[in-house]
Amino acid sequence: MLGFPSVALAQEAPTPPANPAQEKPPAADTKPPAADTKPPAAVENDEQKPEATPSETDPKEDTESAALVDCQSAQEKCQLESKDKLAALQKEVQALKKQLEETEAKRNAEVMPWIREGDTQFDWMKMKSGEWLKGDFKKMRDDDYEFDSDEFGLQTVDWADVEEFHSPHDMRYVMLDQVVHIGKADLNDDGSVTIQLQKGGSITIERAQLLSVVPDNHTEWSKWGLRVNLGATGRYGNTDSIDYTAMARLSRRDEFTYTFLQYDGTYGFVNDAVNANKHLGSSQVKVFISKRFYLIPVIAEAKYDEFQNIKVRWITAAGAGIHLIARGPVTLDFDLGLGYQQSRYLQVPTGGNSQDDGFLVRPGLLFEWDITDDIDFDITWSSGLVATDMAQSYHHGTADLAMEITDILDLNLGAIYDRLEQPAPLDDGSVPLKDDLILTLGLGLDLE
């Protein structure tokens, strides 16, 4: 216990003198005694210190150098391990991506029949019921989607009932703003339409933006259609009678317009005497400006009727129309035109007027009903209401029930009705009947 204080005192540094000036060395001697200033190791001048040999290097510096080398080696090792882990991670990502692509392809093959069957030729249509139809997409206009299936024939369905479609053929997709996109398209389950443009690239639009879809015809000839109906009714015995009827319509359809030129004729006789002889030529040009509205810049008619004393009746007009009903199997259109009418008569009484004319209002109606896939029923009606003289007004209506025999041949049962409010009197003063009705039965050739 008594030895600890002496040890502690031996380790303490010498206490500096209270007055440093008393310990200052003599001026003649520039170097103070080593024992009075600092420990021997500290009083040696650096210039007099001999250079250290390799064996005499500071161990602390060797340790720091070795630690630095070890750190660099560890960093390089860490970088190599990071690169290996990154490469392994990239491989895992690629494998996962490939697996997802295979899963998506498998799902698409299950959901999309053209992928499952490897088909690149046919169009496909999916109904809301989940059924897929394979065939040929004809057109979409007035919210009617026409699809020709080998198994079910020509189908006309409401555009809203089509859930998806796939068309690998170039079609003309007409927008509400009259812009036309040409290419192949898919209607997706989210209601969007993706068009692979013919000129390259793609565009995605909403189905509500589509006004119509028509084939991308490369020739003018393919835009034209023809429909011909021929009928006859007869009776033989005490009275021999026969009536012949004919209708021919030449039409042209593109993405914005529908034009037709039509002829309707009836010729009949009883016991070799003519009892029916009338002919009507008509033409219209329709310009579609939206899904519901269309313009009719040209309405023209010319009629001859021997037994209503009409030599020629000319009508020129223009107007506009609206699709009142365009959903499912039923279509109802109404149009209204303003124009001018001129009538000339075959016979007139002495001093009578051989010609009448006046401005008219022309309402028109079109009703179409697809009763079944093979049976259609159509009604047309038009009136010419002459504002300056209502007695000159006329009415014309047709009804046609068509039953499909083949893709282009129909069996037609129809009726033709004409009425004049006040027929012009004949030269003997007699007046023809106001009403004229003819029933027809015949065959129709449909190439429209």
C-alpha cells in the first residue's frame, strides 16, 4: 500500500519552474542542458536524426496500409458480388417476363379464337351473350352491323349488341367528324377500337365516335349494287287477265353517301285490252352527316300513268332526314323535302288545262323490319302536297315481303298503292279513279 504513491510520482512529468526567466540558458551556450529541458528523445534535432531503415518503419503506418489494402479488396469483392447479383436478378426478370408472355398468349388463345385457330383470313364477332361468330364483316351503318357467317348466313345486329370484333382486313372507319381511317381493327372489351393504320402506326378511338364502317374498295365498280324484282299475276277462264310488274334499282354506296336510281313499272291487260300501264322513275342522293341525320340534296321523280291521265309528272326537291328508330331488327326513317311539281295530261276536255304546276312539301317514310334472318318486310311512303293547289297532291306507297331462297335470290310478295287527290278529267269528261292498288308476286335478284 505504501509503494503506490511513489510510482505515481515517478510517472509524472517534471514540474516546470515557476519563473521561466530564471531557467534561461546563458547567451554563450545556445543549447540548454538536455537534462533541464525535455526528455532525451525530444531534444534531438531532426536534422541529426538518422534515416529509418525498412526494419525501423512505424508499425502504425504498416497497419494503416494493410487496412487500406484490405478495404480496397473488400470493395472490389463487394462490387463483383453486386454485379453477379444484378445479372442473376436480370435473368430472373427475363424469365418472369417470358412466363407472363406465355401466360398471356395462352389466355389470349383461350379468349380470342382467331389466335387459338391461327386464323388470319376471317373476321370474328363476339355478341353480348359471349358467342363468337366467324365470317365476313360487311359494313356498319345506321348502327346496324352486318356480318356474313357461313353457318348462319347474313346477320344484321344492332351495333350496341356487338361486344368485340376482330377484322384482319382493311376497312374504312368513318368518324363523326368525317375523318376516315383505313386499316385493320379490333373492338376491345373496354369499348375502345384499335385501328392498325394502313399507312403505318395505330390509333385508338371510342366506339361512340364511329359513324360508319365500309369496305376499303379499291375499284369504283365495287361500290355499286343492283336489285331487280320481276312479278306476274294472271287469271284465265271466262276472263283472261295478266299483270306484269318490274322494279330495278341501281345504287352506289360509299362512306358518306348513298345514291340510287330506281324504276317501277306495271303493265297489264284483260282479254287483250290494256288495263294497266304506268311507269315511275326516281332518284335520291343521301349525305350522312351524323348517326341520326342525313341530307337529301337531290330528290327527283318522273311518272307516266295512262289510266290516271298523267302524261308526265316531274318532281324536283331537296330535304333532310332523320333515323327515328335504328336499333335491332327495326329501322324507321323520316324525311321532309321542299320542291316543285309540274304535271301534264294525256287528255283534257275542250277548253281544259293541259298542265298544272306548283310548289310542294314532300314527306317520306321508310320502315324496314328484319323478321328473321331470311324474311324481311319493307314499307315506303311518299306524298307530294302541293301548297298552291291541294287537288294536285299525290301519294305513293309500296310494301314488300321478301323471303330468301339463296344468297342472291328472293321470293317477293308485294303491293303498290297510288292515289291522286283530284285526277284530271279525260277528253270525254269522265274522271279516273283516285286510288289504284296492285298486288304482286315474283322473284327478286339482290346484288346490293
